[in-house]
Amino acid sequence: MKYKLIRKNVKELLSDIYIINGIDVMGFEVTPTNIITYHHLIKVEDLKMLGFPTDKTMENGIVLTRNAHSYLHMIEETDPEIFYHINQILFLITKEKRLSTIKERNLIQIFLEAFEYRVQDYLKVPSKYLRRTKMS
Ligand SMILES: [Zn+2]
């Protein structure tokens, strides 16, 4: 019997944990154009400042689709407070290396909606960021 050794990279391993039914923790669907990306929980700049390695590790990362990821960083620039809260949820999930709960996913949606409400008078959130799937 032949065995094939399958080596998965960090992104693939993280995808097994954090992508549920093709949906990432922020509610975005994985598609050929909305591919999976790696998000550093502690930013590369901060890691450098502290003298820590900046590699993509299981410990310091989560996978998000491209759209979720760019939306998260748009929120970071526009509303650091909401970004902080979402990142805290991501920290909680990754600390325990487990599937996110529906409660946590819904909480992320509440923060995203709070962001959209806060900026509605001066910022147009691109429609690609509003196409999210709610888990129930
Ligand atoms: Zn990131």
C-alpha cells in the first residue's frame, strides 16, 4: 500500500479550523476570486518592534478571505475601536484553536453593522463588503 504524504502549509491548516462550509469568520464566502489570506493578529510592525519573528504561524494568525481581510483593515484605519473589538474576538477563537461559535460569528456581524452605521453619513462601504452570509 502506498502512502502519500500530504504537507499542508499554515494557511491550509488554519483554513481547516476557521473556514466553515466555505465561509470565513466574518461571513464572507470563499470563491475563486475571493481567496483565502492570512491575517496576523499581532501586526508585523509590532512584532518587528518587539524583536519577534514575523513569520506566518499558527499562533499568531487566522485566515480570512481577501474581501474580509481588506474590509477589516479598512475598519482598522477608519474606526480603530471597532477593529479592536473584532480583533479581540479573533484572538479568543485562535487562542483555543477551535471552530468559532455561532455566537462569536454573530457578534462579529454586530460589530460590522455597528461600523456601517457609524460611517453611513460620510463613507460609502463598497458593496462587496456587504455581501455576507449569516450563520444560524
Ligand atoms: Zn491583516
